[in-house]
Amino acid sequence: MKILIQRVKSASVSVNNEIVGEIGRGLLLFLGIAKEDTGGEIEYLVKKIVELRLFENEENKFDLSVKDVGGELLLISQFTLCGSCDKGRRPDFFDAAEPFRAKKIYDDFVNRLGQEGIKVATGKFGEYMQVKLENDGPVTFLLEKGVRDKGKGV
């Protein structure tokens, strides 16, 4: 599983020109689910997301989590995170999970995030979406957990 995390002042996601999810200050999360992902990665990743100190304290040091600042989360499915541009000029998505399996894992991820006492907004799985955000920093990190993260310390 891969999660691209962006600290934002605000973010929203629309489908067919209708806003389906929006947040104020918090974290925008793009979730890529790979073929080898089982859902067993969810617990680790949720804890990591809500406990990562990505917000500055009064001394401008990354010392506060999204929970500490009363922030919100916007989770968007993003199968292209599992794509590869290594060969040729067209990306391939062979490593992305099949939609039916990915949807189940995505739903489990949303439900688990919701147990953290933080507002969680979402996009719509499998839909063509438009995302608007005001990146804060910018502060962007990539979290990975699964078979392919060997040796990365996660």
C-alpha cells in the first residue's frame, strides 16, 4: 500500500461537478492499493498517519500530529500510485489491485480511520474525480507498507 500525504489548509474532491468530500486544515491522503496488499497493512498505516508529527509547534518544529491540531482527513483512492513508468512512454498499472479487492480494502481503511476520532471525508472509489487543495508548506510524504517496502524501515 502506498499513501501520498499532503498537509493542507483545505481540500475538496468533486465528482461530476459536485463536491463529495471536503476538509479544512489537515491531511489529504491519496491511497494506492497494490495486488499484493491484503488489508493487514491498515492498522500500521492508520496509526502512522494520525500520529505523524507533520504540523509545527510554536517553535516551528514538526512536533504536532493531525490529532494534536484538531485537523481533518480527506482520503482519496488513487490506483495510479501503483503504476510504473519504467518501460516505454505509457504507464502500466499491472501492480494495482483489481477494483473489487481494492474497494474492500479501501472501505476497511476508511472505517478504521473513522475510529480515530478525527473527521474523515472521502472521494468516491473508482470515479473520475477533481481534487482541489491548498497545500500547506508544501509538506508531502510517501508512506509505503507491504511486500515492496523491504528495507525501508516501515
